Amino acid sequence: ALRRFKRTCRKAGVLAEARKHEHYEKPSVRRKKKSEAARKRKYR
């Protein structure tokens, strides 16, 4: 089960990467998004 989970995560990650690189965003914006995502993860 864990392996399947990892595989789906990798696929989702790849898709997210492709989407992220469609339009470049400034590093500051990216950092903000990352911290927000981390906060969401932490307090779920």
C-alpha cells in the first residue's frame, strides 16, 4: 500500500512541477506559497 501511495505521490508531484513551471514565479512568492502549504499541513 505504501509503495502505491508513494507512486501516486510522485505522479502528483510531477504534475505539480509541470504546472509550476508553466509560468515562473518569483522566489519570494514561491517561498510564501511553500510556507503557507506547510502551515496548512501542520494544522490539519
